[in-house]
Amino acid sequence: MKRKLRMGMVGGGPDAFIGDVHRKAACLDGGVELVAGCFSRTPEKSRQMADTLYLDKKRCYESVDAMIAGELALPEGKRIDFVSIVTPNDGHFPIAKAFLEAGFHVVLDKPMTFDLKQALVLRKIVKKCGKVLALTHNYTGYPMVKLARDLVKQGKIGKVLKIIVQYPQGWLINPIERDGAKQAEWRTDPKRSGAAGCMGDIGTHAENLAEYITGLRMTEICADLGTMVEGRKLDDDGNCLVHFDNGARGLLFASQVCVGELNALRISVHGTEGGLSWQQEEPNTLSVYGGDGTILTYRRGTDAVGALSPAAARATRLPFGHPEAFYEAFANIYKNATDTIRASIDGRQPDVLELDFPNVEDGIRGMQFIETVVASKGQWIAFPI
């Protein structure tokens, strides 16, 4: 294929943060162009966003159904190749289902669906239609996270025994959802967010990061969820004890009421021969601990990192010393997903590096995590099969 992939978007209107991130990330490497969208449930806001993006007015749609019909009416050489869905959680499943069944590939913000039942149905749809579904657990896109995964896989720290992953924020310490804060309103509304608040929003990132780096799967959780702001309907703080399938034990906590914390996702993995740690707010380094007390610091973009992890090298754009961060990590998810979409269109099998992005199975793990955490209530609960 010697052209850019054509992207559509649902959601991501004038006041949306994450939609803008998706647009910039998808187009960062020059292989994708945004050509169509239904950016808001309010037609006026959707048209406003289309004008801001200089899109053809004919391809700014007032509904998902109109968008699908309008794109299918175009010749194959003009219609979108995939859609990016960046709505609140309650819209993920019906919109993804509609586009997949219409024959379009999908990139979907996390968590994948409103509940586990929808996630299992979506997996069946993906398998039946054969289209790509990518899930934007963007933290797995960081080069040093990929290096951490490959070091664990190579046995550099021995058998994993302990995993500590934490994701504290402080932005919901006050009930700003009652003052019209759009990002807070839907995240704290069980009708739009689902069964969990903080644990669904950022706890799923912690779960995904722990399983991605270690290659292990959580099997049991004992969780204590709390709502620290009076009157809030969903959890804004939670702590979990975790068992993994190799016998390792872990701690996972997520909070949006930790005053002073910004976006402090951190993970430490300890094995029989060493350990490692990574912090999202300092993403360009990875610390690896030896059993003799030594600390080895890997820095993104170096030949040493590339030799140990081809995935980290592929995820690196700038020479060492020039920091890469949030947008680039998102872009790495899009690059691998869209390269896989290109492979599908060209009728070839994507390689293992291209396939390195979260998919429908990761989405199901996230929904299983949410369901298990909510059901725990301080008791050990096994993950659903």
C-alpha cells in the first residue's frame, strides 16, 4: 500500500482532552490522515470540531449510523480504513460493534467496554469479522516499558516473585463533577463509566502494565475500594492484594484523591536474581537492580537498549538525550496497530513487532479486573474464566 491510511473518529469534540491526543498520536509518523468523524452527540459541536480540523463538511456526520452509511457509500479508495473511538465508556461497545460489523478496523480507548459481558461479545465479533481491534493502553507504548518486558522475558531478574504497581493522582480530591467539569462528570457517573470509577479509569492501566511487563496473569484479588469524597457514586481510591499465575504476589493501588500527585504511575518488579523499576513521569530511564546492590540505569535511545530489545528500538524516534513521552507512547500503539491494518489490507501476515499492541484479549483482562475488584469487598476473589 502506497498511501496514508484514512482515519475516522467518534468522540473527541471541542472540549475533549483524549481525542486530541489520539489525533496527534495517530498522525505523528505521517502514515495516517483524519478524514471523517462524528465528534460529538451535539451536531453543532461536531461541526465546530470538523471546522477546526479543516475537514470536508460532507464527512462530518451527525450520528454513528450516518457515518457508517456515508463512508460505505464512498468507493473503497475513498472511505475510511479504520475508526478511532474516544467516547466515554458507555459508548465503546455499541460503536465498536457497529463499525466492525460494517467492515472497518477499530482503535478503541480503554477500558474496552462498559462491562465484561459486552467484552466477551466483542471478542466474538472480532474473531468473526477478522478485523483489527487495538486498545490504547498507551503506557505499554513507552520504549523503556518494552525493555522492561524483554529483560523479564530474557530471565535477567530471575523468576518474578513480587510486583508493586501504583497509580496515584490527586485531581478528584474535590467534587468537581458537580461544578460541570466534563472529564470528571462522566468518570464519576456509573451510568456512563461502569461499575468502577478510579479502578476502571486508571486501575486498569496498572493491571495492564503489570501483566505486560511480567508476562504473568493475575489469578486472585483481594480489594478494598473506597469513596473518599462524600456523595460520590463510584470509587476514587482502591488497594489490592494480588496473586499471579506463577505464584508471585503483588500490590496494586490506584487513587484519584492523593493530593500532590499528578500522574504518578510506577511499577517495580522483583525476582530471584534482581529487580527493575519504571516511573511514567520519568519515562526515559529504567532502573535494574542486581542482587549485589548494584543499580544499572538504561536510558532510552542507546545502542545498549536497542540490542536488548528490538521492540524498544522500534518504539524510539529521537536520538538519546532528547526526551520522548506521552504523545510518542500513544503514537507507538497507533504505529503498530496501523502497520497491522496495512498488513491486513495488503494480504500479508504482520510480524511480531507490528503485533505489539493491546488487543481484544487485553480488553477482556481489563474488564475481568474491574469485575473482580468490585466483587471482592475485602475477600479473595478468583478471576472469572
